[in-house]
Amino acid sequence: MFTLEGTHLSLVGQKLVSMPNFKDKEHAGRKLTETITSLDLSVNKLRTLENVSDFRRLNTLVLDHNDLDADTFKNLNPKMRTVTTLWINHNNVSDLKSIIDYLLDAFPNLTYLSLLYNPCCPNNFIQTQLTAYKEYRFYVLSRMPKLETLDATPVSDHERLQVRRKRELIVPLPLPNAVISPLTKARVGFKAAKQGHLMLLKEDVQGIQKWQPSWFVLGEKNLLRYSSPEHPKPDKVIILDAFKVGEEQDTE
């Protein structure tokens, strides 16, 4: 059961595990896969995007309230180059780095992305998660500079300037213990290129900014932040894929 309004196709709330095959379906003598520009698959049980990429003229794809994770978007073929708006709210996406990697590959022309209410997206409506959400936005925008809107909020000029200048090298992303442990247990397999104290500008509960030292270890496209040099496990892992890391030359 589906609803067709102009070039908008809706299969909302059909308890679908996968997208039906629409290759042979027509309307007004034209194939739907060649005419549909907007597809809404919200409130289903989707775990795969099979048959979705058959719609070659899509510009809007809504996948809210399903069972999708980051791997669902891996190696999507053919690429959905016409899609500019993608909603994946209320799913099971927990790996932020991977979902961005896969979306850049499968949806190279996105200008509107929404990942609200996924494990990878801090809740910006909860006061204690506001800082984490800002860091999340900075990371996503640094990886996807074409975005004009992220999570229903337009990208501001200030955010673009911040990303362009890369004033903030540090983008801390809290990762599960299962991910952190292999990197830090006796630091096996982790080659430290540099380590030492860095001064961070932190804001206290009263909104006052103060410079405070933190211990960092740099290596293998990650920057690990520790509460102290003696502590065996970091409290943050900073992913550096979006940054160019090198030594600053003193020109004076």
C-alpha cells in the first residue's frame, strides 16, 4: 500500500523490512523509478536500502523511525547523486565516523542532513549534552562542507567560519569503551608520535572561560586526551580524519 501525490511517494507505516521493488510500476504511462523525486519510508522496520537507489531522480529521502545503522549505507550502489535532502532521524546509527564516510560516498551532493535521535547524535535539547552536540556539529560540518542544514538547524556563517579557519583543533567525540580499550590497553598497537600537555580553554558552570592543562597523546589519526599522564585510559578520543596534522614552522 502506497500513496502517490505528484512526484512524492509515501510508504509510511507499512511495517516494511525492505523497500518493495518498483522497477515495473508505472503511473500515467511513466515508470515511477524515473519520475519520483521525493520518497518517504518513515515508521517502518527497514534494515536495508535495497531497491531505494532504483529511484534515479530522487532529491529527498526520508528514513525516520526505522532500524538502520551506519553499515546500512555502506557500499550503496548505484550512488544516489541526485539526493540533496536526507533524514535518518530515530534510527540506530552509533558510529558517527562511519556514517559520514558512507554518506559522502553514497550521497555526494547532500545539502540537508538530519541524524537526530540516533546514538551518534547528542541530544541538543538536554542541557548537559549541549557541548557534546556543538562538537558533533563541528565534526560533521568539517567532514561535509556542502551542508546548508544539519538536524533541522541551518548552518550559520559563524559555524562555517569556525570550520574554515579550523580554530579548534580538538573535536572530542566520546566513544564506547569497546572502541577505546584496544587503543589504550598498555597502548598495544598504538604508536605515539607526540605526547605532552596542551592548554585548553574550558568553560565552567558559571560560564567563565579558563585555560587548563590536559595530557594528550597523538598518533595513528587519533588524539587521545587523558586526565593525567599516569591515567591508563583516555576520557576522550579525538578523530583527526578531517584535519591535516603537522608541525608548525616558526617564521619569526
